[in-house]
Amino acid sequence: MKLKSFTYPEKEKLKSRKLIKRIFEGGEAIKSYPILIKFVLKDADTHSVGVSVSKRNFKKAVDRIKIKRQLREAYRLNKKELQNIDRKYAMMIIFIGKKEMTSKNIQETVKSLFKELQ
């Protein structure tokens, strides 16, 4: 695997408000506690991914930022699982747990959810 395949380039970041609204209003979801992935099909050449952590569960911004960083890293390391799929998704990876987890546990959970998407 090339080193470039482990990047998280700008074109893969989910920023479109319309697309995010579409994901939350009518998207499908798969869940493996403490991670929920909501997604919709999109017509583009790459997947788009955003991450979210609830302010209700983690009051301190430092904690939310740490978990977001772990979620992005889990996506970056496991996106090769999504490359075998012909369909392209716009997805939000949402941390719904109430306690912090290790990066390894988050990565394993994200990897198993990506395998479910296939």
C-alpha cells in the first residue's frame, strides 16, 4: 500500500451544509457502540467524511477535540476498507459514548463498521 493512501486530503472532508443536512434527515445508519455512522450515497469519485462528538456527553472542548482527532485517525488508517466499494458515500462518524476510549478500540470499531458498509 502506498503511503499516499493513508492521507486525509481536503477533498475527502465533508463540509457541504446541504449534504450534512441530507445525511441527518434521510440517511441510513449503522452502529456499533460507541460509534454511529450515518451515510448517504453521493455521486462523486471519493468518499466524504465528517466527525462529530456530542457536547452533552463531553463538556470540555479538549475532550471533544481529542475524540474527534481519534475518529479522523481511525478513518485515515482504515479507509482502505472502503476502496473496494463501487458506491461512494458521504458519511458522518459520530461518537455516542459517554466515556473516552483508547485509539485502538476506536480504530477496531470503525474498521468493523466499514466492513459492514460493503
